[in-house]
Amino acid sequence: MENWHLLNCQVQRFERVYNRISSLGITYYYPQETRITARKDCASSRVNQRPLFPGYLFVCIDPEVTHPTVLTDIPGAHSFVRFGGQACIVNPKIIEALKAVRIVRLNPDCDCVECLNISPALISAIQKIYSQPDVMKRQVEFMRLLEKADIVDELLKEDCRVYTAITPVPRTAMQETSIRPVL
């Protein structure tokens, strides 16, 4: 059965790792942080995108079809994130919540984004993680969320027909973290 896992990679070889994984036909995801900064020498701006969690890549694999060592043998890929000796399986709703929160952060003109089957509590937890300006603190908070399976289960416990409306992050919070909308 296919599940999402979190693969730890060398930051310097991150692009090579996901290119190789893509060429294997494996579904992957890495949330990105977008920063738009004004140029001082002219009236334009620069768009810079970086992984939200540098060195981590979400991969969706079935261990019976694609053995995990196929991925860990890629130069630059280390290992799968484990808690208590067990490989961490990331709930697909967490991936969906990461994608939904990113949409709202990139489009402040949007009044809301409706998310089917994602708990409002999970969206709130992901928004807190996204708003961390320090990369290390962001990674620590996300690992805490993944490690506490009982808390994630509680966040996902609500009825499977939940419609969540995400309201945009206030502009002041966006200015503090230097995240600006893509034009």
C-alpha cells in the first residue's frame, strides 16, 4: 500500500535527489517558501523559492513495489525519518494541508480556500509551522507534529466530510516573514 514517507537528504544535493526520484516515476512533494524582494537598483523584484523544510522530501511509495533502499541508495539521500525505530508514515491529509496553506500564503487577495476532509485544527497547526521565520524552529515544530501520532489522529478525528475554509494570513504576519504574493 502506498504511503507518504519523509526522506532525509543532503541540502547541497537536494535537487539531484528529487530529479532522480522523479525519473523513477515516484510521486514526491516538497513545500516551498516563496520570497519576493524589491530590487534596489531598479523598479522590479526578485522571486526566490526555497524548500520550506530544507533537506526533507516527501515521497509516496509502496515498499512492496519500490523497496526503500532504492531511494536511500541515491547519492545525497540519507534515510527515512523514523520515530522509535519505525519509519514515519505521513498522513496524506498533512500533505493536503501543507498545499492548502501555501495557496493562501501566496494569494492574499483570495478570501478563502475550501479544503475537503481536512480538519480546521490541522490547518491551524500547519499555519503555525509555516509562520515560523527560522528554518530550524520550523523543522522542529513539524517533526513534533509528525512524532506525536496521537495528536495527529486527534486533529484528523473529525468526520470525513469536513469543509474547512482557510482565511488568509494577515498582511502584517506576511511582512514579518518577508513572504509576498507572486504577481
